[in-house]
Amino acid sequence: MKKNKVHFIAIGGSAMHNLAIALHLKGISVSGSDDEILEPSKSRLEKHGLLPEHIGWDISKINTEIDSVVLGMHARIDNPELLEAQRIGLPVFSYPEFIYQQSLEKIRIVIGGSHGKTTITSMILHVMNFHHKSFDYLVGAQIKGFDTMVKLTEDASLIVLEGDEYLSSPIDRRPKFHLYKANIALLTGIAWDHINVFPTFQLYVDQFEIFINTIEPNGTLIYAENDENVVNLVQKSDRKDITFIPYYTPEYEIVNGLTYLKPNNLTIPLQVFGEHNLQNLEGARLVCKQIGIGETDFYEAIQSFEGAAKRMELIASNKETLIFKDFAHSPSKLKATIAAAKNQYPERKLIAAMELHTFSSLNKNFLDEYKNSMDMADEKIIYFNPHTVEHKKLDMISEHEIRASFGNMDALIFDNTQNLTYYLTSKNLEQTNVLLMSSGNFGGIILDDFAKSLLA
């Protein structure tokens, strides 16, 4: 009898190593390879005895004892392990396809959109966990109270999935969220991203139209009423077999730097803030309503939600200064995050530092999308690493092009990490908040340690 065994090609990826751990905890035999495994993946894999003995690819690991191969996006189409798996006829899955196969009998809740999906997914998981519900999940960030970012069990009747629109694997060019076939779906908003895969805005929008069409019959789509692109798709949809439910920004107030929800004459204190987060919260509430969690239970639980890692995460503070790190890197995320910080603390100066790090953000054809995205910051800092531009085989960008594209000729531009850290260290941060925003790390800065050093 064949062993129940799964092999991961590119096991070190964020979702991949979490899925590997989830299967291991489920009692499945797991193996894997990668040509680079960084923290925290390395320590987590090692903790569960799943860290490969050697870094690199090894076709001797591929044999007929394996039931399934999960292929990560980091691998290439000529990967030797992939070629060997194909040669001997092993089934090869992308991780979203594999998760779908593992959740065929479950109610699938899929959170999609260009922004906010990690936060909404995290909010739903927090509320369900607070009320001791049984569920599986996949989320794109670490959440307090959860050991891993993926959980798969036999007995849970539903699974909550963050639905990324990026490609599934090197040999499966479908966006991840097309594969999940939601029973309950949520769509936050559509703002052009991933220009390397979707070179026009219309092509990008098309992926969300396809997503709506993948919702199972008799399913539900909860959508952001304030997003014009989403509303257009809902209005043109001919899906008569699904229910459409809009959501809005709930009533709230800010008092002395704290945000309070005001539903039905109640006052609900929150630990998160920003209008975009309040919209996310309302979307999460409506999802929870679909699975039987009422308003009272939702509001009781959401008060203790502190946010997901790298989503307006407070990493250092004193009486004069708050320093946050955030994953914001696309124009819509940047604008929303800066607005949240400024509106929450209007009396304080706001220094906003962002890194151009992704393929889209470093591409001259996309750069103009950032126009006015940092306007609400009192001081605007933009960092990019010339080596990253070269590595992505893009045309080099100039300081003038960056300032002109952002519409902020007073923005400070840094292409050297040492100069950036020296400048920030020299600043007087009295009555000042700092935002450090990137999908990277500003050329190797350990942001938590750096933030603490700024206040030392």
C-alpha cells in the first residue's frame, strides 16, 4: 500500500511551509526541498522536523512512494524535481489547487480584493476563535493566537481562505482565488497591481469578474459598495443564482486617539483604526453573520482584535511617538494607510517612509499610479534599491521620475539604506508618528529593532 506522502517543491515559501506544517500536524508524511530557506520559515520547519537536510534540489527525493507534489511559485518550470515528477507521472498541484482538493466537502469562505483581504480574513478567524468555533483556514500573515498561517483538518465543516489574485504556480497560470470556488465570497476593492502578469488595468479587472463567476450556485458575494470598480462588476454580472450583499463604512468616532464603533447607539472600543479597517470590519461582520455569528457576539470578539502582522503594526512607542510598520506598497494601500495614521492622530506630524520593492512599483509604466498617494503625510520618504531594479531587469528610475510620478516634488528619495537610517536617526520625533511601509525590508533593516533604536 502506498504511503500517504506529500512532497513540496519550494517548501520555504510563506504559504508553502505553513501548508507543509499543517499537513504534518494532520498526520501526513511531508518532505520538501528549496534552494533558499529564510526566517521565519527555517525555524518553523526545523521545529516540526521538516527542514530539508540540504539546501538545493535533489531528484532522488522524487519517487513513486509520493502521492502528491505541491509546487511553489518560487520554483521554475525547468526545476529538476518538477521535471522528474512529471516524467514518472506524479500528480502535481499548486498550493491553492491542493487546498481546494482538501476542502471539497467544506463550506469555502474566500476573501478577495486588491487590499484588505489579509485583515478581513484575520478578523473572521479572530472572531471564530474567540467563540471556539471549529474551522480551517489559510491567511497571509501571522495572527496573534494562531501558531500557523494554514490549518487543515478532517472534521471542520468550513474553511476561511485569503484569496490572492496572483498566479498559482509556474505551470498553473490561473490566479489563486479562481481555484477555491467560494460558497461565501467577499470582494474588497480593485486597484491595479501585478503589472508583470496583468499588463493592463482591464486585464486585471477581468480576473475579479472571473472570480465572481467561480462562486458556487446558491452562494453569496459580499462586496464593498464604495469601490466603483467592484460595483461595476456586480451591476454587469448575470449571476442570478447568487446573493449580492453590499457593505459600507460603519458609524464611528475617534476620541483621544482611540476609535469607537457606534452601532445601534452602542459604543464599541477598538484596537484597530482607520476608515479602511472599519470597512474591513464591516465586511468581516457580514461574513460572520452568514455562518451564524450574530452582531452581539461579533462586537464582543472584535474588541480584542489587535490586527495582523505588518498591518499597521505598532513596533515602538513612547509618549511622544508611535512607530508603525505596514505591508502597504501599492498605491491604494499606501493612500489608505497614511490617511488612517493621520486621521487617528491629526495633532501629530506624520513621517511616511515607503519602499518601491515590487515589480509593479519599480516599473516606469506603473509608477504614475502612485500620484497623490502620499499627500496626507507631512514628510514623504521614498526608498528604492538600484540592485533590486537590476535584478528585476527593469529600466533604472531617477529621483526626478519618482517625485513627478508621486506628485510630490518635496519628497526625499533614498537609494542607500545607510543614508536612510542615518537620516531617520537624526530626526527629532517629538509629537511625531512614523510609518515604515514595504513588502520588503528597506534593503535589510530589521524594522522592529530599528524602530526601538529611533526612540532610544
